[in-house]
Amino acid sequence: MWNRVFRWTNVLLILFTLIVYLVPWVDPKSFWPIALLGPSYPWLLLLHAGFIIFWIVLRKAYFLMSLTCVLLGWTYLSSIFSFQFPQSGDEADLRVMSYNINVFQGLMFNDEAEAAKRQNSFRSFMASLEPLDVFCTQECPERFTRWLARELNFPYHYTVRGTTILSRHPFLVQGGLNFDNSNNSVTWADIEVKSHRLRVYSVHLQSNSITSEAKRLRASGDLQERETWVGIKGILRKYRNATQKRADQAEQLLQHITQSPYPVVVCGDMNDTPVSYVYKRIGQDSGLVDTFRKKGSGAGFTYGGILPALRIDYILTDPKLGVLNYDRYKKSFSDHFPILCELKIQ
């Protein structure tokens, strides 16, 4: 009897997972609720792993059900877990970092001694990454951009609504995309590296803006109370608006990328996982290379906030650029983790 219960539970899990595989193919402007399923993918993998182990222990061939389902989603699996190896021997032509610094909430404290300690720790961390050619940041107002440029010795920087590019290469041309009815934006700049011109993008797509509400509900929510359900409804409304805005913003960004006269490097916080319409449009339909999939190792999660197991920060490159290395650093200076890649101009 219990084998039958577990078998049918496994089947239901497989059916649900196959529905999740459809998420990137559905425009949220047409049917937004399906976008809610994308972030569940890492947890579905965990459940499948449990079933695989369970059936193997019982020496049942049913483990092939979950194994086949997981392998059918290999594109998604390799976008979250990667087991590549760094390429040694070649010297990088360009080292690029992307980091949503969350307006430096992890560095600025009322306690001056603690703030100084954290800032020194940040300086030491950044110094350990040298040489760094380009540093793309998000949620970085102009005053923090100037602080970064001064502290880290970046002579060139440009900011649009807190989305910033800092560079040790002069900007030939720079500009930005201001999205309608949004505080989010894209900054871009053309630079020249070893006689080759590149266009670098720093991207911050529409935020969900549900973290504070989710924290409140987790701490004090009671499903028996009407106020809790009002809060849940508010979170869903914000998520719907955000995911539809991100879809529009992704189309604008994709159009700009395809019109670039130079190879591109796209960095930033897209606020969507690899199992999403936004990632499919920018990370796949664009023809760009996901540097994590190319040279990452282990889990690629980049968000350290209240919702764990999310990869929402990316460095995507033109196929004309070789990817030598990719690293993610689990630092607590922000609710995001910084990511860095080394590129070779081919």
C-alpha cells in the first residue's frame, strides 16, 4: 500500500515539474500565475533526489521516473548547478564583476566602529580580486558610486538610477535605459580592450518588492486571521505587477543588445531565476553565453535574502568572448552575492 502511495506521489511530482518546465515559454503578460512556479525548481530537484534515493534503497526501478524527469530539464539543471573547471594557462583580457550592493545596507551602521570594521573588510575583499577591469553594481546611488570609485580607484564611472558601471578603461560612449513607471534601469558603456571595442551593460530589472512583507508574514502571520490573507494577496499583486514589468523590460533590453555594434557583456540583477521568461529572452534567445554554465562550479545561487536558493544575478557574454573562469563569493555585505568572470578576447 505505502509503495503505491509513494509511487503516485512521485508521479504527481513529475507532472508538476513538467509544468514548471513550461514557465520560460509563457509570457507573464499573457498568464502571470505560472511565473510563480519558476523559483520552486531547486526544491523540486531536492524532492526528486529524495525519491531517487528512496526507490534505489528499495531496489525498485521507479527511480528512473524521477531521474528521467530531471534529465529532461537538463537546461534548467545546468543553469543552477554547474560542474565546470577553471581554465588555467590563459591570461584574462578582461575581469568583470557584478554585484547588487543593496544601497550598502551591509556596510553602513549607526555604530561607527562597526561600520568602519565592515568597510575595511569590504576594501580587503575587493583588493583580493585585483586586477579588476569593470565593476557593475546595482542599487548603488550616485553618492555610493563616488565612494566606490574613490576607495577602489576606478577613474571612470556612470550611473543611471542607481545602476552603475565603474571601469579602468575609458568610456567611448555611454548611455542608459529608463523604464517607464519603474525605479529600475540599465546602464551601458562602450570600452576598448586590446584594440577591441566592447559594450558593457549593468542591468537591474524590476524588483518584486515583497521582502519586507514576506518577513512580516513569516514572523507574525496567522492563516486564521484575515489580515494575513490580505497580506498574501498584496504580495501576489506586487509579484504580478513586477513579473509583467520585467517581461517588458527584458524585451527593451534584448532589442538594445541586438542593435549593439560591438560584442556585449551583460551583467546584473535580473530578479528572475533561470526558469523564467526573462532569462529565456535575455540569456538564451539573445544567443549570449551564461558564464556560470560555462565555467561555474557547484550551486549558482546569488541571493542571500529571505527567499533562499535563488539565482537571479548573471554575467552573460557574446560568444565571441572566451570564458576562462567564473566565481561566486558568499559575502554578507549585501543580500546578494558578488559574481566575477574572466574573459578572453578571441
